Amino acid sequence: MPVARPESRAFRAVAWLVRTLLFAIFRYEWSGGRNLPAQGGFIAAANHATELDALTFAHYLFDHGYEPRILAKRGLFTAPVVGWVLRATNMIPVDRGTADAGRSLENAREQLGAGACVAIFPEGTITRDPDLWPMEGKTGLARIALATRMPVVPIAQWGATAALPRYGRMLRPFPRKRVQVVAGPPVDLSDLYDRPMDSATLREATSRVMDAITELLAGLRGEPAPAARFDLRKHPEYAARRTVYPPVERP
């Protein structure tokens, strides 16, 4: 497996430290690496259930030979440990709900054009689904994918919540936890490229990516996914809450 060799000394130092720590905490089961493009820029899109996901996501890509540039909310860049890692490895901060949000997407498009791997959590935040299934995604990924026409590779990961639960504050590194990560074939969005980039087109592209991620996750978990994804627009009371939510009615 071709581990990435970044030119930046800071990136190399962070990568060595983070990889060492993660290998000590997790027993990885990686698969689907053949679905990652051999050359050229691409978008990697994954589910998000714990703050550790950014590290396990990046680790998977890095050890497959890529230097991922993760789009992450700016608040994470000031968090202990994780924030330091994100800053030192030149990840892309996203200012959600502000005039600067578009600047982050433009940054991502420029890096894709230069052949980078841009890694995105399409949900935009940790899932609020009571059972940690992917919830409805935001359309930022669709805007980038349709504008650049770069491949979008769905990635599912599962197991890191055993070490750090959703919004948990206490890391449980021992014994080592099993973490599965799998990449699927690129999502076909080609029929949407020439359509107007309106709400319907963006939602369709987003849904296709989320469907692919959810299908991969169902395979990892060995259980069927819910018939409908959790949607914060229908449950706004959960938008700012950091807790374990009661089950919600699903169609």
C-alpha cells in the first residue's frame, strides 16, 4: 500500500505522529482501495459519527498514497489536538452560514484542479441520527462535484465511536478498537453535469452520494439501513443539541 510522501515537513511529522497513535488505538480493516483514482483530482465523501472520523478518514486516504485536504467546520480548527492536526496538514476550514463559505468551496475547486484529493463529510456535521446512520447531506459537495466534474468516491467508516462516542469527551483507547473503512466505486453524476445547478439538481446529486455511502455502511454494519434518512430540516430541535437522541419515527 503506497503511503503518501508529502513535501511538507510539517505534514510528514504530523502524519508520522498521528499514524502511530491511530495504529495504537485501532485495528483497521481497510478495503475498496482499488476504487480510488490512480491519478488526477477526486472527491472522497464519507459518513461522520464522531470527532475521530476526520483522523480515521485521512489515515485511510494517506495510507493509500493520497494527501487529503479535508473540508471541516472552522470550529474544529481550534479544538485541542484535532485542531492542531488540521492546521498543520493544510486542511480546508469552512465558515458555514457566512459570506466566507463560498471561499472554502472555491479553495476546494482549485485544489481539485491541481490534482488533489479533497475529502468531505457531506452531512456537514456529526450525524444526528439516533442510530448513527448518515443523515441528509448538505449541497456543498454537489456544487463542487458538478462544477469540477471530478470523480466522487463514497467511503464508509465504522467503529471509531467505540473509542470516542458522538460528542464524547473521554477517549477510550484501550483495548484497541476495530475500525472498518471501505471505498466504493465513484458515484455516477454525469447526467447532471449539463443541467441547471438549481436546488433539484443539487439535491439529486447529494442524495446519490449519500445513498452510496449508506449502502457501504450497511455492509460494514451487517444490517439494513433505515428506509429514510434523518433530516435536520424536519427535526430542527436537534440542530444544536449535543446528546443521544430518542428514536424518531421513520416512514
